[in-house]
Amino acid sequence: MRRVPATTTTYSGVCHGTLGELLQGPFVRQDGLHIAIISLPVRRYSWVHFAPAQDTRLDDDFAVKPKSRRAMEIYLALHGRSLPCGRWSYDSELLQGKGMASSTADMVATIRCLDAIFGVHSSPELIAGILRDIERSDSVFLEGHALYLSAQQEVVHHFSANPRFHLCYIDEGDPIDTQAAGPALLAHYERRLTDYLANLHAAIGAFSASDLTGICRCATRSALLAQDALPKRTLDVLAARQARYKADGIVVAHTGSLVGYLYIQRPTPPEIGELSAFFRGLGYQCRFVETGF
């Protein structure tokens, strides 16, 4: 009989990622123009694990995760805690530098793992404060859709609607430096401010009414508006073929390399085959995923 090895105590933190944004654009208030997003949550995850051990080698364990290491340092200082001895490990389904909020998900998973170790619960406000000290990032620590200011790490509006979409997407392959893109985006927003604000107003209305068709329409408009700032190679052909492939909308990672079709209803197997052939003809392997919380 095969013996099952004895288990040791392990603590874990998990955080979902995104597949771009349903909307990215300007939000105007008295202190200026800000980058606002409505993320598209996806059922892909980052994991962080801690196993108690005799030694601790943080420099080794976090050699390729400096932002997660920084989040840990801020967390320990805020909670007045000292880290016990042990080893850290991590895994992720999220592509880096593509628009899946991979680094943010890593940091949030690290915070949640620390919560598990110390038996505490970090509020969304505390997590947002930690992220604010590190980088402009996403709202993956929330469990609902929100209009979010990515640099200020601030929720402008929570949405009660939980739209679920089916997504067929590709990775165009070019990583984008999210931080470096900020100034160019703000300048672009100023040039197209009227169009962006109209789309923002429409998106808030669509979410408030749980209007999935309207949300898809606003996502498409957001993708097309961003084409003048951070263009996607395949967006024009996707827009031209949208009706042919019966897509309800188009979504992009505005500061990433992902582009895809949104569907309210899951495509049928023959439709999935047609989509796969279409994207392969463009030189890309497509992927399918369900979105939503």
C-alpha cells in the first residue's frame, strides 16, 4: 500500500487576474485628470505559499518578485509584525507584462498569504494603500466590478452588477511598460476628452442597468479610442470582422498586448472552430476563457 506523506503546515494566498479592461479612460475631478479603469476579471490566478522552516532566504525566494517583497515589507511595518522563519514559493497562470494584472495579483496574493500566517484580515483600503506605495495597478483585490483610479488606488464607484462574458482572445506579443505609458495616455485623453467622457457615462449607465450589450458596446468603444495612443496590430481587422463572428464586443488590455472578442453567450463548438481558424490565419493561437466573479 502506498503511504501518504505527512502534511506540513502551509499558508497560501490567492488572487485572480484580469484580461484587460472593459474601459480605460479619463476621470476628471478638482485635483486633475486621472486614469480610470473598469477591469475585466478572469478566472486565472496567482498563488503565493509559505511553509515554516528552520531558515529564511527572502533574497532567494523573492529574487524575481521585488514588488511582492516590497508589499511584504510595507505590510509587516503596518501591522507591526515580524516574519517567522520559512520558505516562500509562488505560481501563476497570469502572463507578465501582457495586461493580466500579474504583478498586482502577485502582491495581493502575498498580502493574503501574510493574513493567513498572522490570522488577520487586511481591508481593501489597507491593500489599496500598500499598492499605492508601489505602482499604478489594478483592482484585483476587490470582489466586484468598480470604476477605479489606478494611480491613486481609489474606488470611485462600486457596481452591483456581475456580468459574465465568454472571451476569445490572443496575445499580440509585445509587453508594455504600464508605468511609462501613463503620461502618453493622459495627453491622449485630453485630446479626446469629450469622446471618452461620453463613453464613461454610457458605461456607468450600462453597469447600473446590468445591460450586458451596452457594456460590450462601451468596451468596444474604449478599445477603438485607445488605438490612437497604444495601437493594437489586429484591432482594425477584429472590428471589421466582428459582425461576421457574431461577437457582442471587443476588449483589449489597454496597456498590454491582449485583444479579443466578447460574447454574452458561449460560442458553439462550430463557432469556436471558426474563431480558431480566423485567428490562426492572422498568425495567432487564440484562447477561450470565462470572465466575471
